[in-house]
Amino acid sequence: MSDPSPRAAAVAAEQAHLDRVIARVALLRDQAERRLAEVSGTRQGSTFAAQFERDVVAHHQAGRVVRFTVGDREALLFGRLDLDDGDSLPVGRVSVMDGDDVLLVDWRAPAAAPFYRATAARPLGVARRRTILADGPTVVDVMDEVIDASAAARLGLEATTGQGALLASLERSHGEGMRDIVATIQADQDRIIRAPATGTLVVTGGPGTGKTVVALHRVAFLLYEDRARYENRGVLVVGPSRTFTEYTRRVLPSLGEDRVVQRPLEALGPAGVEAVGWDAPDVADVKGALRMVEVCAHLLAAALPPLPERLRFTVLGTSAELGRRSLVAIRRRALGRIDPTRPATRYHARTDAVVDQLVAELRAAWEARRAEHPSAAADPGPDGFRELVLEAPEVRMALHAFWPTLTATGILGPYARGERRLDTDAGGLVDPATAERLHAAWADADGWSVEDVALLDELDQLLGDPTPPPAPADDDAPRPPDVEDRWYADFAHVVVDEAQDLSPMQWRAVVRRGPYASWTVVGDLAQRARDTPPRTWEEVAALIGRRQVSVERLATNYRTPAELAPLARRALALAGHDPDGFPTTVRTTGRAPRRVVDPDPLGRGLRTALTGLLATAERSGTVGVVVPAAALADVRAVVADLDVPTSEVRVLDPRRAKGLEFDDLVVAAPERIRDATALGAHDLYVALTRATRTLTVVTADPALPVLDVLTGGDDA
């Protein structure tokens, strides 16, 4: 039998090493699971210290179980550094030791940084870099790159393959969710991932530059670097939609981190509120303006029942009353002291203080009246008076009307239903024409919009929790905070994706979750869905509460094939931006974009395009169909008639498609997307830049300016 090729020998060697890693990880996970079970079964300790130590150990072992489970889903080993001193360093998802032997170095460790940063000009002590392609427990291939030629020659190291790991990864078909890039992180991406978390870092760049996945890997790096800080206080990742959050949610678990809170923007509101879509830009701009903070305060006050002309009561035979002027003054003072940034001063938290003030005013009126009757019953004292007055039915009813339990939806709902008018109740901050526009939008909607969620959250913060949890008893051991609780507001780090689309009110909703956090802000101003402030990253930083902002730009497009780049640049110009700002593409597919011209682009034309695409023998991966928002329901019915799995073909509007990518993309009725809103050209740019392999445009208007770069296609 002939000797195996150098490449086959390298694969066999890496397979043997991976087998050893897998066996060791299985043992370490088993040990962690047994220790966790032992600690969890331990009875309560007799002292605070014992209880706290038990909880710390349980938390630590649970984290080890999670980290040593990642190999069940992902390849543990993906790289090796052959160093110029003759040593080698295997790189993977977690660190694994076997005694003094280093079986695997976590990709986030400083020692692993040269795997991503070493270049021929700056070798960083690396002779050869090897990328290992593995499918779970099986090594499939290796790809070598000589970094320091002289050191490699001295050590007898050669490159066993030519194709780069990055291109191999990019050419793979996509699944339903975003994949991590841990094996193919590029130097410019690695610099951002490992940047210190000292303030507000903006990660920007055009479509396909990897902004989102870089930000998520940055979260994993921060957790590794300072686990106590970021895990104990929590990390929050806010995405633009539920579709986006579902798409990205697997990245962090694939990196061994499953304790990060990931929420769509629409989930930052009261429990049970479901948003059904976005408002038109003109309506969204009104709802998103900071003046709505004052509007919400006025709406809360307007939601309170009207006060009576007087409150009469009798205690121990003496009758007294409070006039409406006194009642108004008490309520006005109480409302004026509400501060949503201070939980102890929120509406429901002030209930006891309001009752105390009302009882004090009642007692003053009662004492004055009692002084006129020397034969009156003896004074029961302040505590006795309080007990007696609160037992009086008329007082209990008055208190319920004076300071009732309220909800955010209960306050805003009457305006959405047209039962009350904003221009009447908003303290002059909303003029009749603007109020009419908002009322019309609510009347046309099927439910709350994403923009409404920020208003509801503002109201919710003004109100506070009507049933706060009881204060911990003195003998309770300390517990880590519940970062999943909707009232939690002390995240250590916050990531905001598609940040260019957030209004000031939405930024307010996010910022209150982490007022002392460090921030990673991800976005592209050329993909804005809004045309009102904030328009710059400096304005965003000001809304977060930071004076300075660091902006890192990614300029390489890993998604869009070169064949589709001219169309993307044309769309960028149509949106009013410099087409040269489109990031540089790194690969080709040999497949030019197709055009289908049909007077019925959302019906017959779309069926023609999809039927042809799905019938392609070599087709695999995901298909995205992006259409005007108003046509979503009709187009989904068209796709359903084709009898294809919904997991195979996703129908989305441009807003829901933002941040996503598909192997094959169909954009139907681009002319309607462009004309749908004042910023429709931005939406069209977003729609046309989701493809990683092929793009088909179905249009009734072949003269649409953005299509003038299409020189071929299947015009019908």
C-alpha cells in the first residue's frame, strides 16, 4: 500500500487529536454534571456563607456543563498554529487540558489571537496556520497557509492545500439560522471582537460585511475575558425583529454561551404586548420623538378618574370634608414626583405615600372640625385615626378612584381605539392634524406597532410594577439577579443591531435596561428606515448618554457575489448614497442576476421565477422572497399554492428581511418597494443585498432605474 498523501496524513493526524479532545471533554462534562447534581441536592446551609458558596459552586458547574456540551453541536477543533519555535497550538471553541497537556486553546484566549491576526508582514511567531474543517466529530479537510516562509522551511512545514478556509465557508449553503465565523474570523473583525468595552463602540459597514456576527463574537469574547462582570450582571442583545432574533439566536450557544438575553425591539414593552408591524415613516417619526416622554406623562394624568367636588367622611362621630381643590393639589404633587428612572418614585410605588398624604389631609380637616366640638370623642391618635378612616367605605372608594391601579395598554388603548383624542389630553404637545394622523394609523392597524411598544414601555416605566416582589428577608442568602425579568435594568453590556433604525424613544427604552452598561452598536446609515434624528453615530451616542463614540468600519463584503455588486451599487446610488461606498466583494459565483418581466410581478411573474428556481437540480439551501409589506399576505398565499415547505422559502418584506441572508433571493415588484414610503429606495437597497448566491428580480417595470445594469435575464 502506498503512503498516504501529505494532505491525507494531516487529516488523519488531526482526526486523532480531535478524538482525544472529544473523549476528554466528555469526561469533564460528566464530572461537572455529577458535581452539579451533588451540590443541587445539598440541603440549605446553616449559614449565609454556606448557602452562598453552594450557589456559587452550582453556578460554576452549570456553566462548565454548557461549555462542554457545545461539542455535541459544533466541531470543537478548527485550527492549529505551528509556531516558529517548533511548538504547536491547537485552537478551538473551548480550552481543554489533560493534566499538563494543552489539548485545545479557547479561540478567545490571548494565545489564540495570532490565529486570526498573523500575516506574512507580521507573523507574530507563527510559521504556519492550519484551518481544520470538521463536521461534528469528523475531520473532513485541512487548509494550510504558510505565514513565515523561512521559519516554515527550517521546520520542514509545507502547505497541504490551496483553497482558503474563508472562501470554502462562504460557498457552503446556508441553513435557517446564522452561523458563527469562529474558524474564519478575519484580522479586521478580530480587532473589533477583542476591543476593550470601555464605552460605545459602533460597528458599521455595508451589507454582508459581518457586522452582526462580529458583534455576537464580541459578546462571547467579553464573557470569556471578564465572566464575573458580564455573566453576573448580564448581557442584552437587541435585534430589530423577532425574525432577526430567531435567525441569530444560535450563534452564541454555538460558542458555548447560552446565558445572554436576546430580545427583539418589539419585546421591550409590557408583558403580553405583541407588535404586528411598523408604522409608516411619518407616523413613526411622531411616535419616536422625545416629546412623547411628556405626552406619556400627560396621558397618565388624563387616565385618572375625575375628582369629586368634595370628600365627606365621619370618624368617631365627627364629620369633615376635603374640597376638590385640596384633592387636586394632592394628586398633582404626587404625579409631579414620578420619575421613571427611579423605581421608588413610579406611580404604583407611590401608592402608600399618596395614601399617607391623603390621610394626613383628612386628619387635618377632621382635627379642625373636632376643635369646634369640645364634647367630641377622644382622639385615637394618628395610627388609630388612619385605621379608622381607611375602614370607612366612602374613603376606600375614594382612594380607589383617586389613585387606581393602571396599565400601559389601559392608558394608550382608548386613543388607539378612537375613544379619546390625543390633541385633547396631551397638554398641547400634539396638534389636531398630527393627532388625526396617529388616530388614522391606529384605526388602520391590526394591533400595536413596533413604534407603539416604545410608548407602552415609557408608560409602563412611569407606572412601575403594581405587584412588586416582596423585599428579601434578613435571613435570605444573596442571589444573582434575574436578568430575564422584564424589570431588570442593570445589564453590564448591551448590543443593539440595525441601530440606524431606532428612534429616540426606542433608544430610551433600550438605554433604561443598561444605564451603566458598555455598548456595541451595529448598523449601516445607508440602510436607514428613518429620516429624522439621530442621523449620525455621535447623535446615537448622545442618546445613550455617552460623549464619545468609537466607530469601526468593516469594508469587505463576504455575502454578495461580485456578479450582484453592480446592481447593489446602483441601488445604493438610487437611495442617495455614494455607490463607491458599497463594500468590496471577495468572491464570484459565475451566476448573473436574472430578471423576469411580467405585468403581474406578485402573482404569475413570481410563480414563474420560483418554479424555475426550485426546479434547479443543483439547488440547495435557503430561498428568500422579498416583497412590498402590503403584499405579504397575498404573496404567502401564492407560495403556499406551490406546495413548498415554509422552512425552504421565506416570504418577507424589506424590514423583516433586514440583517438576514439567503442562498437564493427573489425580489418581486421592486418598483412598489421603492414607492411604498418616502424611504422606499433604502428598503429596495436592503432587499437587493440579501443574496449569497443568486438573485432574481421580478418586475412589471423593466425601465426601473436600478435595473439598468441588468443586461440579461428571462424577460417574459
